[in-house]
Amino acid sequence: MILAVTAIALLVAMALTLVRALLGPSIFDRILAVNTFGTKIVLFLGVYGFLTNRPDFLDIALVYALINFISTLAVLRFFESGQLVMPKDKESR
Amino acid sequence: MSTFIDLYNYWIFIFLMMVGFYIVISQGNLVKKIIGLNIFQTAVFLLYISMGKVKGGTAPIIMAGDVSYSNPLPHVLILTAIVVGVATTALAMALIIRIRKAYGTIEEQDIHEQDASL
Amino acid sequence: MWDILVSYCSDALLITGSFLSLTFAIGLLRFPDFYTRMHAAGVSDTLCAGLIVLGLVLQAGISLVTLKLLFILLFLWFTSPTASFALARAAHRAGYRVSEQEEVASSNS
Amino acid sequence: MINIILLGFLAVVAIAVAMMRDLFAIVMLFGIYSLLTAGIFVSLDAVDVAFTEAAVGAGISTILILSTLALTSREEKQPTHSFLLPLLVVLVTGATLVYGTLDMPAFSDPEAPVHQHVAPHYLNQAEQETGVPNIVTAVLASYRSYDTMGEVTVIFTAGIAVLLLLSAFRHHEDEASNLNDLSHHPVLRYIARLMIPFILLFALYVQFHGDYGPGGGFQAGVIFAAGFILYGLVVGIDKTRQMFSESKLHWLMASGLLLYIGVGIVSLLLGGEFLNYNVFAADPLKGQHWGIFLVELGVGITVTATMISVFLAFSEVRRSE
């Protein structure tokens, strides 16, 4: 019961984060939203495993956490030198 | 109504597939075309996996007790398809870089214009 | 007796975690500029993850599952502040500044 | 229920991808799309597939598309031709497909034809015949290992093709590489150095625990490569290249596939069919165990080497014309 509530709360939080990723406005907001979305999905998978009584699949959540970190870094490497920054990113907040 | 409950997920996959298809045929940017192709591909994966699902089943890793499992065969097919998918995506990206070096653009329209002016 | 206590603790942790993750998600959506949004997201990534995973650990008992959960927690606690830091730095270098109003408000207080 | 919500998210993201013009934002959304797909795979009981999608789709694809964007351009041009014709084509095709689904069995119906053919045999017999509780691994590496060999060959070939296409544009030794890495970031370097050993250890766990839980050669290969990709991002592409010279990677790529084929040839020589592992030992179960172990190892080596060399090839492309 409590687990179901947690799962639903995480889904709602994911929906809100998704809205932020869609709205932007700047590219950094999107990166932030994607990163948070990844963490939410990691937690959701953990809770889902317990909800369906097969908690031995946490490996997937672990891989998510790992890949999420690496892809965030991969994205950031393009912004360190301002290579891909467009003027409109700077204007919009 | 019962048709909807029975088939709703196939329809969502068809929707996703068509979004991918639309991107592929309507957009001129090559990178975006590949992303559209990837969306199309994922829809196919989902279709396969959802056909393997059994009501009340669980993941096909044998455990003690009398439980029903989902069909493992689509899982095997799609697992390898995903890895092959990323290999072909990498190939497509390499081709795009090559096209960019040769034509200076990755827009389909500009490439056609350059070809026509030859 | 002990079991009941543990299960109550686990429920409390899970409920707090889900409540906070909702609040922070609203914060991520509603806050006015990038750095405040990052604050909401960053806190939720560490605090909510901690609460929810600990809640699950209490449910799992001592097994391989607990070990994996603790690994996930450790991993999240290492990576998400690092990612937030790198992101904030990249945004700062790209020319984002805390908006004017914020600075005025903080100098008045 | 959870399924419907996740599918709804997926549809929203797909529409947003179709509408947006900023390719960078599209790639970010595509990362979310991948994560969501993997979540749906878990909810449809396909844990192995979710594992692969999480590692491959969300990680490697995103990194490769980003590298391409850095070398080309970020903004997409407004298409000049009308969108009505494509929309019409898509609507007609979609309607046809929906009409086609009307004959399909209901979702999660246990009586559906797919569940009547070989699947019951796999589910009931696989553990006795191969000694592997994870049926997906059993089918992948034993029953249908011929298919898997083909897939590994495809990955190998695609990797070779990428290397051939990009090798002409490699930057020279004295030039700086096109992508700056994050090596001037002390915090990142420290954290990454702390984590990389655990990532590699986890990859080994996934490789060798694939018989009992979700995992196997494909996933382990990608995670192993991800560890080195992290190293390349944070410590430097040049340092990674020093660890994996081109010839070493080529050798590794080929050796995984050759190991796979070698297992098949040895089984032929021992008097069995191609890739029939029962002949490896007096006890068929033991033979199966060895066969699956070696084949998965071959898959893991090829996937790791291919992913690392593709990543390095993309990172070393010269930026200037």
C-alpha cells in the first residue's frame, strides 16, 4: 500500500520533471531535468521491484544511476568551452 | 470498449511508430531523421515485448514455487536487436559526419541542391 | 514487536521521501531561475533518494538486495552532487548569473 | 496502470521530439525517451531487455549523437516543403496498422499463439537442459546461439565500418582533439577515479552472473565500455587512447568473435552439431555451462572493444575542415 503510494508520488514527480524538460527554457534546465528524471526512475525501479515482489532486479536501477551520470558528463563536456552554446541560451533564463 | 482495453498498448506503439515515421519522411535534417528512425525502432521493440507478456506472469528467471513466466523468446530477439540498433546508429552517425565533411551541410535539401548543380 | 517497529519506520521513511520528492518536483517546475531550480533538483536527488532507499532497505532485511540498495544509494550520493556541481559550473561559465532581484533581496536581508 | 502512465509519458516525449527544432534539446529528450522505454520493459517483465536498453540506448546512443552534433551543427533548418503530404501518408499507414491489430490477440492473453509454440518448452525444459535459471540467457547463448553469433558479427562489421569511415578525419598527433574533455575539473576527476573500479567490477558481475539474474555478455560489454568512456571523458581521450591502441582494439574486436566461432568449430570437431555444447564434457550440463560461459565471454569482449573504439573514433575526428 505504502509502496504503491510512493510509486505514484514518484510518477507524478516524473511528470512534473518532464514538463520542465519540455519547457526548457535554457538548455541547462533541460539537462538538469533529464538528470533528475534519471534519479526518479532509479528510485521508481527500486520501489517497483518491491511492489511486484521481485526485488532482485536492482541491477537495472544501478545501471541507470551509472549511465545517467556518464551521459550528464558527456553533455557537459560540450558546454565547458561554450562550443555549443547559442546566444539564445544566454538571453533566456 | 473491451477492444480498447485489449489492444490499447498496440495502438500506442503504432502511434509512436507513426511519429517516428513522420519525422523520417518530413524532416530534412539527417540527425533528426536518425532519431526518428530510432523512435520507430523502439516502437517495434515495445510491440514485440508486449506480445510476450502474460497476465500474472513474472520475469522469465526460474524461481522456486509455482509461478507463470512471460514468454522469453521476444526478449532474446529484442535484446540483440537493441545492441545491433546502436551499432547501426553509430554507423549512420559516421556517415553523417562524412556527408558533412563532403558537403558542408547535413540538410537534405542543401545536399540535393549541390548534387543538382554539379 | 521489533518487526512492527521496523515496518512503521520504513513506511514513515517512504512517505516522507515521496512527499518531499513531490514538493521538490513542484519546486523544479515553479522556481524562477536556473539556479533555484537546480537547488530544488539537487536536494531532491540526494535527500529523497536517501529516504526512499533507506525505507526499502528496512523492508528488505539483510540480504544481497540490501547490499545492492546500499550501493545504489552510495552511487547516487556520489554522482548527483558531482553532476549538479559540474552543471552549475558549466552554466556559470556560459554566462548565467543569479537574477538581479535575487541579489537585491539577499543584500537587503 | 503504471504501464499506461509510462506509455503516456512516452507519447508526449515523442511528440515533443517531432515538434522541436533545437537538436540538442531533442537529444536530451531522446535520453528520457530511452529511460522510459527501459522502464516499460521492466513493467512488461523483460528485465534483460531493460538492462540492455538502459545501458545502450540511454548511454551510448546519446553520447554518439552528441559527438555528431558537436561536429556538425546544432540548429535544424525549417523544412521548406509542406508537411501535409507526410502527415497524410503517416495517417493512412497508421490507420492500416490499427486495422491490422484488430485481429491480434488481447494484450497479456496467456492463450495467444506466441505462447503456444516453443516458449513452453524453453520455460519447462531449459533449466534441466542447460542448467541456467535465466531462460533469456539460456535461449540467447545455447538454443539460439547461431542467431547470436550473427548479431555479434553485425556489431563487429558495423564497428569496422565506422572506423573505416572516420579514420580519414583523424586529427594529427600535434593538434588538439576536437572535443575538450573535463580533465581540468579536479572534483570530477577525483569522483570518477573513485568510481571507475566499481563500474568495472560491476561489469564483471553482470558478465558472470548473467546465468542467474538479468545480464550477460551484451550488457556487461556495454557497462565495461561505459567505465572507459567515463575515463575518457574525465581524464582525457589521449590517455584512453594510450591504454587502447588501435591495433589492440582491432585485435580484441576480432578475438571475441573468433572465440565465439571457435567454440562452434570445437563442438563440430568433438562430434556434435555446430555450437552444441553438450559434447564438451561427459556431463551435458557441464558442457552447456562451459559453452555458455565462453560464448558470453566472446560477446562481451567484442561488444566492449567495438564500443570503446567507436567512442574513440568519434572523439578523435578533426574539427576543422
